[in-house]
Amino acid sequence: MLGDDELEVLLRDLESDRCERKESLSDTDRIREAICAFANDMPGHRLPGVIFVGARDDGSCGGSNITDRLLQTLADMRSDGNILPLPSLTVQKRNLAGGELAVVIVQPSSAPPVRFKGRIWIRVGPRRAIASADEERRLNERRQSGDLPFELRTVPSSRLTDLDRLRFEQEYLPAAVAPDVLEANHRSYEEQLTGLRFASPPPESKPTILGLLAVGKRPADFIAGASIQFLRIDGTELSDPVINGPPLITGPIADLIRRIEEVVSATLREPVDLTSSPKEKRSPDYPLTAFQQITRNAVLHRDYEISRAPIRVTWFNDRVEIQSPGGPYGQVSCENFGQPGVTDYRNRNLAEVLRNLGYVQSFGVGIATTQRVLRENGNPPAEFTVNPGHVLVTIRRRT
């Protein structure tokens, strides 16, 4: 953590490319652009960048009231889905320059480029700018030389032809890159894949795990766990008769989510209730939104590196169980799992893909949303069984 002396030096260095000063939160997009730029660390400092909120341009304290709400607003910028992949940052209230300031400390990303609303922001001296094609290429090369997370590693046996080019160009690219940037984009197909982390830079030019999961023609050929198994049981035990179990659901991430939600929707029953009103009232056994939240979380947070098991959705007469391979990750533990504000991401870049495809609107709210819609539908709260190897979610039928 940066000490007060280091922060004071940065605050007063008006030419530094490692800090930015904002007197208020009047323009939150400017602050997000600064977070994006510091995460990209174009100068290559490998040191955190700092945003001082409540500071004037000359480095003096503006006298703003640094409230808990202001600090929470800044902290929420990490996970509101506008900056992707998710940046690593901390927000603190510090006494500097003779007053209180909100200090946002942004760590350099291990997987640049980072985008804010589809644009790559960088620092050029003491100002912000949108990265040029050459600067984007340099960020991609820096990612290649780093210690890459599993999802950004390449598959030696794969080729670019294992990616669905039509799906990438017509569906994913317009969703991931701002329209004006895309219109002015003269990059080749290979450069576009590299810029979105779907392939390694030349001369290797191999699909990454992320690319195969997002737009691969047959992801399960290379990533054994990229699948979902659905089983309908006529009873309350696994030994009871099986009603149906469609073939293993495979395909790119969007197809996995779409197809399991179609299966769940077809399995849901909506009994007619005539007791409380002359008009029919339909209340499903389970709210579809709860399944959407839990299955999308399972696809996002599962362990694709170690476990070869599929995500399992098992539908009993009295409950549904969703089991995701891979236990808690990072700051999330078996003890604090599900607590408000405690989130971490094993697959940060996959989170970006799901956000761009519209399957995630905001990060860190899935469990809270699930519990709310279950309560509103009359179901008991979801139960979470968490251990180092998997997470099991049990949703019980509405009584």
C-alpha cells in the first residue's frame, strides 16, 4: 500500500503520468477513463496509478466532503461492467494536503489492453488519450510476455480455423468495440483476435482458451469442462427413475447459456391458482431469473483448468441442484462465500466476454438477485454448499 509520503509526492507532481486529480465526482466517466488508462500502464512503470478525488489541479485540497457514499460510488466502478477486463483497485479516504481526499489506487493489468466502453485509454504524459493501433499492439505484446492466466494461454493443437470467424465478426466484435472505433478500424482479422485476447500475437497466432470458449466451433474438443449436463429425476434421490437427460450441452459460451435456459424454461411448471382471486394467477415452481443467475455464475466462475467435469443441473421433484466445478477463488473463501461485497474472479477475461454479450449487467450481485427473486416467488432461500472442489447450489420448490 502506498504511504502518505508517496501519495503527497504524487499529488504535488503536476507532470506525473501516474496520478490524476479530480475536484469532485461531477464526471464519473472521466474517472473511469483514468482507471482504464492506469490499468493499461502504457509507460510500463509496473507501478500503481492514483486518482485523487477532492484535489484541485494544483494539488491542493478542494475541501470536498468525502462521504461513505462517494467512496462506495468509486469502489463500484470496479465491477459495474464498464471497464473490462475488471480492474484491480482500492478506494481509501486519506488525510493529504491539509484535508480529506478519496484516493483510488489502480494496479497495472496483467492482461492488457483494458477497455472502457470499448475504447482503450492510456496515459500520454500527464493526459489521457485513446490508444493508436501501434500502442494497442505494444499492449498485446506485453501481455504475451507476462505470466498469463489460464484463460489467456494458447492451445498448441488448435488453429485459427477452429474459431468461428462469422460469429466473431458479426456478433462479438460489434458488441465489444465502440462503433466509432470499429468504423475506423483497419486491423486485420488476426490483429482483431489478438486485441480481444482470442488469439496470441504473431508469429504464433494460436487461439487462446478464451477465444475457444467465446467463439470456438467446438470448444469441448480442446477444453473438456466446457459443457453442461442436465438430468431430470422423477423423485428426490439420484437412484430414482430418470425422466429425461438430453445429450451433454456443448458449444461456445453463448450457446451453453442459451440452451440450458431453454431446457430450464421447458421444464418449469406454472400451476393455476384460483383460490385468492376470481382471476387466474400463475406462480411457477421456480423463478426463471434465479436459474439464469446461478447457471451464468457457474459458467463464469467454474474451474476450466483443472476440472474436466461438466456443470451439472439435476432437477428433482422437490428441488434443483446446480453444481459448478471449482471452489472459491482469491479473496473469496468457504467461510465468507456469498457475503455482500466479497467477490473475486478466477476468469476475469471471460467475465468481459459475458458482459459484452449481454449475459452480465453488473458484477457481484448474482447471489443477492437470486435470493430476492426466490423470496418474491415464495421459494425458500437458495442453499450454498461450498468446498475447495466445487460449489453446489440447491433451489427448493415453491410450496
